[in-house]
Amino acid sequence: MLQHPQCKGSRRCYTCGFKMHFSSVSPKLLLQLCISTIHSIFASVFSKVRYWTAGGCKGSVSVLPAAAAAAAAADSKLNQSKDRDATTPTSVNYHFTRKCNYKCGFCFHTAKTSFVLPLEEAQRGLKLLKESGMEKINFSGGEPFLHEKGEFLGEMVQFCKQDLQLPSVSIVSNGSMIKEKWFQKYGAYLDILAVSCDSFDEATNQLIGRAQGRKSHLENLYKIRNWCQQYKVAFKINSVINTFNIDEDMSEHIMELNPVRWKVFQCLLIDGENAGQDALREAERFVISDQQFQEFLDRHSNVSCLVPESNEKMRNSYLILDEYMRFLDCREGRKDPSKSILDVGVKEAICFSGFDEKMFLKRGGKYVWSKADMKLEW
């Protein structure tokens, strides 16, 4: 299998999917690899020693060490500057699965793979993120409750709150797979549960694809709202505004459900996901204009918990990790993956995230996100 140079000799590379089984490599070959590596190290050290003992460039024996020291000091200052300028992953969205039981026509993170990291590896990555400054983790998909019937998700939620002591742990779900027993087991570790709902008309949800068979999406929504209140989890609603719900007035229903936040997104096209030749969805028919989106916002201006996100605000203002824990850069209208944080660490991978921190703050990405600080009346 073809792999990138950095992963050669690794048991597993999550950037390119390479996996080596050492049991299949002969002892003779392993010995040769070890000898070759040791030889390379000694050759490198020996050449540097010869360089300095010979005076490097002749006539400058006393100058070069001073120049080297100055260069080292300059490098140190440069590295310190880079550290100050490095992006801190304050809030991260981890799409650990792409599989889903719904078929929303505008979905921009589709089931292109069925891969899910082993729990231990996912926890290792989450720990790396915490060590790099992460305060909030949001688990999404796909449908996050689909894999292992929510147990895998629950283990990660508990790990992030109990072991990593993160201020905020949240989930975005379509709500169809959530059971009360999940709240009983893991609800104490969850700060926010967001349920996606694009319409309060069942027929419209069916047209959009926000449904599974004849099950009522709205019944689930109200049931989950009650469970959130019972088990002390902050309740949130996400809605994608598109051609099928653009004329709907949702004010009455939203105020009745009383979420802590109602995120309202303008339908967004992402090449390779819901647009273009290799896409699994064709979302062009769902797209609305900026003016149409603004008209929807104006119609709901009396809803105090509404948080709007236009295409401009949404595109680059999220730190998104895919199922391999690679940051996804959406600046070119598609999702270009970085190397996995499991292979190269957070600091290197995040440089290729395309993250716009100013827009993150402008869209209200930093808010009171810990239920302990919300002062909610349960």
C-alpha cells in the first residue's frame, strides 16, 4: 500500500490509512532496518563534529560558534512567536462517524466512509486536544447515536467531562436514536444536546429527508426536550433554512420548546459532499439566497434565543475533525483534510484547518456553554 513518508514503519497512520503488521516482517529485515537507522544517526553526528573541529569554513573558527548562537537565538524567538500566533482549539467539532439513518438532501457531511476510530485512539486524540487548550467538544456525525447504539458516544462524553474535566461537552443529533436510558447513564456528563429540526410540519420534514420511515420527528423532538429538562441537560435546536421551509413561521413552536439556543443555518454547498461530481447529495435545489435568508431572520426577530449563521459566517468558523481526526479546511468550498492529530499532533495539524478565529468570535462561537454556568431552572 502506498503511504506518505512520515508513516513508514508505523503501526498505524490515520492520515493515509496505512497499517503495518510487524508479525509479517522477517527478523532479518527488522535487524537491517535497525542497523541502517543507527548508521544514519552516527553518520550525521560525525559529519557535524568534523565540521566544527575543522573550523567549518576556514578562517572563521571563532565567528561561526557566535553566528550559530545568534541563529539559535533567532530561531528560538521565531518559535516563540509561532507559539503565540498558533491557533488554540478552544471549541472543536468531532464528526467521529459519517453514517446516518436519515437522508437529508442538503447534508454536508455524508457517509463517504464507515470508519470509526477505536475508543482508545479517540480518547488519545481528545486528550491531545485538551492539552492544546480545548475547552469545548461537540460530537456530531452522521448520526452520533447510531454507532453501538450510543454507547461509544456515551463513553467519550463521560471521558471528556470526568477525566479531561472539559467545561463543555455537547452533541448534535437528529434525535431518532436517543433513549431515556442513555440520559440515565450519561446525562450527568453532558452539558448541551442539540437536536436538528428544520420544520414543524411532518410533510416538509419528509420532503427534506429529515425522517426515517413514518416515525414522527416532531414527537421525538418534544420527548427529548422533556428528557433534557428531567436529566438537567441544556436543550438546543439546529435548523437549516432551505427552499422547503423558507416561508415557514416557527416562532410559536420555538418559544414553546424554549431552547437555550436556536441555531439557524443558511443551506451551504460543499463540493464533494452535497455538490459536484463525487457528492453523495445534490443540494443545489435546497439553496436559498442571502436575501431570502435575511427575510426568514426578520420574520423570527422576536425569538430571543435565535443565533443566525449565514454561509459567510459558517464556512470557515468551525474547527472540524473528521473520523480520522483530521482537521477539514473549507476555504476552497470543499473539505481538504490535514494530517491526523494522532500522527503529527494538534499544533501541526491545526495549521491546515483554515480556521477563521475572528469569524468564530463574530458569529458568537464563544458563549456560556457549561450548564453549571447557565443558571437554568430545571
